[in-house]
Amino acid sequence: MEANKKQASFFKFEDLRLYDKAVEYNKWLVATFRTKQISKAEDILVDDFVRASLTVAKCIAEGAYYSKKEFELYLKDAKTNVRECYVLTEISSKLELLTIEETEKSKDCLMELTRMLGALIVSLNKRTSNKKDSITNNSDKATTTNIVESTEENYEFNLEF
């Protein structure tokens, strides 16, 4: 095996930059709020925010092991949680729980996650529409991994419109 070749992870979703980005966002969010003085009322908002950001990564990880159609549904759920995080960013900003810089960083990361999720969903749809309906569920699962890998490799290209 070549020395510069990346070793494959046991869990395929760990190879996705999308998953890494979602985990990094959650990590940043937790670290950001950890430094704040938060009231009990505001703590409810922060808990919802952290839960929504964590759910993005969980949806990507969980969906990666299902059929393409089911994976697409999990990715759409992840997008829903990204939108929830965007709303919570706005509310946190208005309550002055996030600085202007933190608000911008959060929104930038959320927009990138949305684009990455959208690109993967489009790729799954293109590949699904090109396949015949006679594919069995097992071969469907096997091709999901290939789609995820090829989408991740082409992500930069897909976003340059």
C-alpha cells in the first residue's frame, strides 16, 4: 500500500468532508457557548442550538448506511437542522449571546453545510434516475458508498456555478 494513500475508515461516513464539517461546527458551537455567562432561560436556547448542530452530523452518519433514497431523506433532515441552526444563530445574535463575528462565522459555516448537503442530494438523485428500477436493496446500499465518495471528490467542482 502506498505511504501517501489515506487509510479507509471503518465507518464510511467518517471519510466525508461533509460529516467532518458538521462535527467541526458542533465543536465550535460548544466551545463558543462554553465561554459565555448564560442565564437559565438562555440555556434552553443554547441546548436546542447544540442539539440541532449535533443532529446534522448524526443524520449524515446514520443515513450513510441505508439505501440511496433513505440516505437522501436523512440528508434532507440534516438540512432541516441546518436551517434550525440558522434561526437559532439569529436569535442568539439578537439576545447578544453571539458577537457579530461569531454570528457571521456561524452563518458562513451553515451556508457551506447547506451547499454541501444540496450537492450530495443532487448527486444521489442524478445517480438514482440513471439506474433501472430493478436494482435490489443490497446493491442499492453498495452503490451509495460509491456515490458518496465520488460526490465528495467532486464537491469543489459542483459548487462553482
